[in-house]
Amino acid sequence: MKSIAVFCGSSLGASDAYRQGAILLGKELAKRQITLIYGGASVGIMATVANTVLEEGGKVIGVIPTLLEEREIAHQQLTELIVVKTMHERKSKMMELADGFIALPGGPGTLEEFFEVFTWNQIGLLQKPCAIFNMERYFDLLISFFDHMQNEQFLKAQYREALIVDEDAAALLDKCESFVPPAVKTYELSK
Ligand code: AMP
């Protein structure tokens, strides 16, 4: 695995524990020489991950749309900053550059980006690991909802099982590195 994209908050969260978790992941990425791909901003815990990877001697590529370049203050010290025209272009560029995806605590923007890669894996447009870094058990409610989807048969077991979840950064990356993509989704005719 050469690169991983993180999706995470443009905020720092209510507790410093989120920033600490972001630092642990950044250190682990640099140690494994995995290039970080992220949104290219200087705000929130996304910037914490980026700054940690850089401080530890790793590589960071930011992908930021012109719309957010000023608002989210594009990070000027990255290994590479790619400026794109639209939010959609940003997501496709990140998907192209990354060998896997990790969601860290964040808000609706984080979930929007994560759901796209997770669902694209189901329909075979992507076949790359999608992981949730469940630091501070931030995502417990979402994970319960995925279980509910599976129990109610709106999410197939193989895609629920393909979703990587861990509270520990090193264990999460180990799981990403040994990921085997599930079969592409098939459909049943409605009764
Ligand atoms: P949030 O998790 O709500 O703090 O959002 C995290 C980041 O996701 C934001 O700073 C945006 O840069 C990014 N984002 C939000 N919505 C989208 C979208 N539709 N497509 C691509 N990036 C997005």
C-alpha cells in the first residue's frame, strides 16, 4: 500500500483526544512510508494528520477545490498541493491517487466522502479498502446503524464484513494492507 486518503473533520472536535488520535495515525502512516492524500486544508483534525506526517518525514498530497482554497486555507507546506475546480473533481482525484480510504471523526462532509468510496466498492467502481478509525468510539452509532442495515437486509453481509473498523491506528492499517475486495454486488428482481 503506497498511499491512503483520509476523510476527516474540518473541526477539532470537543475533546483533545481526537487530535491525539489523528497524531497517532499520522505517525503510523509516516513510519510505514504511506503517502497521505487529504483535502489540502489547514483546518481541523485533517490538518493535524497532515502536519504530523510532514513532521515525521512523510509525504502529503493535498487536493483542494478553488471554492475552498481561501475558506479552508490551503496548506502551503505540503509535498504537493493539487488545486481542482469542483468538489466532484476533488473526490475523483483522491480516489485515483489513494490505495485505500480512512474516515476519522468528522461531520457531514466526512461522511459524504466516505459513503461515496464505500458504495463505489459495492458496485465495483473501486476495489480498495475502506476503513473507519473509531477513536474514542466516535463512530459507534454509525456502526450500529450498519448492523441494523444488515439485519434488515438492506446491506449484504459481505459488504458489512468488508468495512474495516478499529480503534487502534496500527491495527487499522494492518487490516487495510491485508484487505481482500468483496465480490461485485448482484441484484434480485423485485417481487
Ligand atoms: P466536515 O466533516 O463536515 O467537517 O467536512 C470535512 C470536509 O469535507 C470539509 O472541510 C470539506 O472540505 C469536505 N467536503 C464536504 N462536503 C464535500 C463534498 N460534497 N465533496 C467533497 N468534499 C466535501
